[in-house]
Amino acid sequence: MSITLRFCGAARTVTGSCHLFEAPAGRLLVDCGLFQGPKTLKELNYGAFPFSPADIGAVLLTHAHIDHSGLIPKLVRGGFNGRVFATRGTIDLCSFMLPDAGSIQESEVAALNRRNAARGRAEVSPIYTQADAIASLQSFQPVEYETWANVLPGVRARYWNAGHLLGSASIEMEFAGAGKDGKPLRVLTSGDIGPDVKLLEPDPEAPVGLDYVICESTYGDEDRPPITRESRRQHLAAEVREAHSRGGALLIPAFAVERTQELIVDLIDLVERGEVPAAPIFLDSPLAIHATEVFRQHSESLQADVDADRLLGSPHLRCTETVDESKSIARLTGFHIIIAASGMCDAGRIRHHLKRWLWQSKATVLLIGFQAHGTLGRFLNDGVKSVRIQGEQINVAARIRRLDEYSGHADGPELVRWIAARRPIERGVFLVHGEEPALTGLTERIAERIVPAAKVFSPLLDDVYELTTTAPTPIDVSRRRRLAPEAVINLDWHNDMSKLVLDINDAVDAAADDRARGIIIRKLRRALEARD
């Protein structure tokens, strides 16, 4: 009996989570997520899947975040007619998140096509539409935590609370007769693991005694300083007070689900306790507004010592759902707080607020989550002096701050403890959902200490392994790769081009006079003419 595993996403990168298992009974996916970051990666969203959607028998969804769920509508539209197994919290969130993603696809492609028409370029189509997303919701089937579900003949799955966000799960799978001595082959995929200090979610849980563990590694190389919920709240208060003293807006690019709700609870609590100045707090994201209502509906499943229902419904919070309401915020000049998606600044309304405020020294941008390679948030975090947003060059004069204590991911030591608690792990550990430094850092932490170094793997995109051997056996896929490994890891030519345009503009602006500017332009023109 052969069981193979193909890593169709989140391999040497943190987005596009998608793992394809092929067994005699059929094929199943764990997650089917959207790629984010450099355009080379995002273009994979538009291309064909590395499998036929009609051949997939089931999808096991770890949680609702778009980098794990965002291509399910495309999968269904492409011919998938099986079931998407997910917890009730995940289904409730996806009922808003997937149609929102489809709406964003439509609106962004419409804007792109207007620009393409002006440039004489061909039109493009969205990855999927809002209608596609709504239709895909009919495929979802709820599962309960810690209860076995038969997902394919001879394959069953059990969901464990991963402590990452509402409804998040690590998924345990058993493939009948594929293990040692005819026993089931046991595989656990972590999904995203929550950190020790959380406001709304419980600690992660998972089984022990497995053949394989597939573990995320987003912060695998990082050690956060010891924190408590109260110390995190005080760090947030300090950032708010400093932003208030500067007199401009405090912009918080936030992931619409979980991070936003945690922020709101803490901000409202700080205002009510008089620890930060009372000021308008805008939640400027239709998705986050709907997600917040889902959290209120599921408040009984959240931490019992947090009055989430009351705090999330506070009159201090102003929800701006319509476009006109969002635009009206731009008329404010003094201190106010705007929480808007997306968390990596690559889409959504946050980009409009950044265009309004980034060039002003009195403004503050507070990054509170992981910023993936090639995203606008990553460039701001790395200290660039100017950026391009929707084709416009914007100088960065605002104060850029990072508060990583609101991350929804476990750090390196927490991941090590989570993996160690899964022992014995018989055949191997696959590290996914991480960039190169994180993968290397987590590998060094667990190799030999937790499992033998020879049994720790960091797969490349589209790598395939045979799982029924004593240790995972790689299968040659060199002709089947959608991208060269370096194209996944490195910034692409789109990023290089954007930086070049910014550098040219800076050089021309800094030139002493028109003669110096003319020299720069002539040199560039000669370089273009000599390119052949």
C-alpha cells in the first residue's frame, strides 16, 4: 500500500497552505489556501492546480485564515464535489471570509482592467467571484473537536483545538492498514499553533504517538521575551500614548480574524480603565466587523475570564462598513485609531489610510503580526524610506512600530515544546509554513533533541514523499515544479522593479539641478538601449 504526500503550498514560504495526500481510497487535501507576498507567488493563484480538483475526495480545513482556505472556491468551481470538513467556528468565519475574498478579487481585478485598458493590455479575470465563494459554502460539513470523522474509505480524521483562532484545529489522520504490522499510519498536521499567551483562545491540544508530524514554523527562529496578558496590554498602552502625543492617526494593519478582536478587547479595556486617552477607535473592515459578530456569537467558547461580548460591542468602537463611511475617516486630522485589514498591508482599506498618513511624521503605524516576504508590511517593517501603493510613490515619514506580542503563532521554544509533546514520532517531522531563517532555526532546535536529524525535513514547493517507508522517501518531481525553488525564496523582479522606480525618482529629486537630472536620465536611456 502506498501513501504519498505532496506539498502544494506553504513550503519555504508562509502562505498557500495545501497538502495533498494520495491513498488507495482516493486523494484528500489538508487546506487549500491563497498565496500572498511577491507577485511571482501570487500568480500561482491564477494558474492551474497541480492536481485535478475533480479527483479530490475531501478537504480537511485547519482554520479560516485565507492563506489556508482562500482557494476553496476555485477548487469547487474547478470540479471538486466532495466535502470540506471544518469546525463550526471555522465554517461560520468562512461564510464571511470567502465571499469577502471573492469581492476583493472582483474589485481589484476591475481596477486592474481599467489600467490595462488605458495601456492597451488584455483584460484579466478574478481568481473567483463572490458568487463562486458563496456557492462553495455548500460543500462545508461541520465536525466536532476530538471526535473521529470518516473522510474517505479507510481514512478517518480527528480535530484538536490549535489555540490559534476561533475554530482552529490541528488534524490527526489515520490511514487504515498503511502503518507498521498492518496498523493505521498516523499523521498529524499542526495547522497554525497559538502562542502560550492568548486573550481569547485556550491552549493548543493534540495527540501523541504518531508516524509523522507536519508542523508550522512561522516563528521557528524567534524567542519572544516572557510576557503576560497584562504586560502585553501595557505595551499596547505605551504605543497608544506615544501615538497620541504625536497628534496624528494610529494605523493598525490587522488580520481581520482574531488579532482584530484581541486588539479591540484590550483597547476598549484600556480606555475604560483610563490608561489611554479616549479617542475614536474605527474598525474599518467589513470582514472584521462580521467576524467580530461571529466572535460575539461564540463567546461561550472563548476564555471565560474575558467579557468579550460586552467589550466587542462597546460604544467606544465605531464600525465603518460602507465605502462612504470609510472615506469619511480621511477628514479627521487629530489623534484617532484605525484598525483595518489587511494585516500585511497588501490589500483592503488599510492601503488607503497608509496613502493618507504614511508621509506625515505625526502618524504612527503599528504592525502587530507576521509580515511575509515581499509584502508592503514587510518593507515598512524593514525601514524603507518610500513605497509604492496602487501605483503612487509615498514617502515614509510616519513612525513605524512593531508589537509582536499579538501574534497568533507560537514562537520557537513554544513550537519545540509542542513537537516534543507529540512523541514518540516514529518516521519523521516535516516543517512547513515558514521562511528560510525560521525553518533553519526550528530544525536546529529539534534535530537530535526531539527527533533524529535525518528525520527532519523542510520540503520545497511541489515536493512529493512516499510515507509508507521506514522514513519518508522523496520522489523525483523536478519536471513537475511550478516554480524554481529560488523563485519561492527570493524577492522577484516585480519587487526589484518597484524598488528601481523608487530609487530613480529619489536620485532625480536629489540631483543638484536640471543638468544633473538630464545626465541621470541619459545614462538610464543608454543602459536601456544597450540591453540587447
